Amino acid sequence: MRFVSIAVVAAATLAAGCTDSNITGVAHRSGAGDVVLFASNRADDNFEIYRIAANGEDLRRLTVDRVNNDLAPVVSHDGKHVAWQKEIVAPDGGVTSVEIWVMDIDGRNQHVVVRNAAENLNPSWAAGDSAVVYESRAPGNSDIFRVSLASGAALNLTSNPFADQYPRVSPDGTKILFQSNRTLNFDIYVMSLDGSGVRDLTVNPADDRFASWASDGAHVVWSRFTDSFDIFLMAADGSGQHPIVASAFEETNPSVSPDGASVVYQTNRYPRSSLEIAAIDGSGAHSLTGSASRPAVSDVAPWWTAAAP
């Protein structure tokens, strides 16, 4: 079976609007050890995982594959490891499967943890970093799974006929955010770590996706589509929903800084997919990786962490 490349779809969607960095704009200054991980095709034709200091310095490439696409990096709670998804690409360019991989924060010790000939996407670390939660299409539709890194045993947490996608485990490890089209449009849901207690947080006719926890676990950021995708903020119980970054461009995949003061997100402002940073109230938006001089480059799926350089 062949799948459409998730990397190509993401870049094409936002297109409507190596070791060099093309960094512009004013840098975020809080959290000297902060880094942002992301996927980019800036060096080769395929996507690889990079990390960059949140002030726009010290760009480093973590994966060197040149055939398969590496996407959706997330850092473990202890800051020592990265989980990500790897699209396995056939010689004709088609994607045959998507696997979940893990490596050290410096790019060493790369190894596969989920390989089942299906699409396995958007990993998130469980508390204690002993398991990874992810979306899998192995059942024939998208469900949320948890895999033990010690045993490799995978458990289906949602077993739902609708599309349950993009899981994010809460900082305290007790809850999981995810997006689902159980009401025919996508809303942001929350459930307990064992899959019980599912609740719709957004309850909105708009398209809600790409939710992520703030570091305090008391707030959630996500993207809502009306005329375009904008970044929204709400309390963890679903109250107080309001936009913080809204423009005619597409703003998706938000990730909050460890100190809770800022948010990094994906935008097509420059004009391809690149990364911006804004204060958590939406003020002071500025480019982290965007540059109109490199239109062929796409930077996607940022993850902000306090991992040491």
C-alpha cells in the first residue's frame, strides 16, 4: 500500500499563502537553554529533524536520511530524547508506511519503536518517558495508541470509528489531548491516560486542530480554521477560548515555551512554511526561521523545549 507523503501535504497546504539558518527578526530572550525542534527540507529534497536555539542561533541537524522523511519531533520530559515519525519512501517516491522512532537529543542512538506497515503519526511522551502515545491508522481509521518502550506492546486507547488524531499528553501525565471528527467537524478532545472520560473541549462548528498543552497544564493552545487557521488559547477545561495570533495567513502547530510566556508556530507568511514566535497574548510576533529569499524551504511542526544545548 502507498500513502500520500504527510510532509508534502503539509508544505502544499501552507504554500497557498543543511547548517545555514536564514534567521531573521527579533529573538525571544527568556530561557537561555530553550531550543525549538522542527522538520525541514532546507538541506536535501526530503525532510529531516533540526534543532535551533529559541533566540535563532545554533542551528543543528539531527537526522541525515536523504531518502525517508523525518517529521513531528517531540522531546521527552527529561530533555534527553526525541520521538518523531519517519515516512518510509519507495523508489518511486510513494510513502509505503510511517514509523515512530526515538533518538538522543543530540541525534545519536536512533532506533524504531513502532513498525507495522501502517501510518503511525504524531508521537507524544507519556509521563516518566517509558512510553509513547501516538496516532495510528493500523485499525483502518485513526486511533490513539500507547506503546511501551520496554516491551514494545501497543494498546489502542480510543477504538473509535471516527478519526482520532494528534495526541498530546499533559505535563502531569494524567490526560491526553487529541483532535477528532466525532461531531463531523474536528474538535479538540481530552481523555484520561487510559482512554476513559473522553470530553469535547471546543464544541465549535469551526475546524479545531493541533492542540498542545502549556507547561503549567492549565492552558491549551490550538489552531482554529474559519477563513484561515489562527492560534487560539483556552483554559484546560475548555473555558475562555480566544484567538491570540490571527491573520490572513495559516498559523498551525503551536507549541508553548517552557516559561509559558511565548508560543512558536508554523506559518506560510514567508511564503512557504516557516516558524514564528509571539508572546502568549499574541503580541510581538516575529520570524524564527522565515525568509522570503528561500521560497523552496519548508520548516514545519515546531516543538519548544527547555532541553540543554
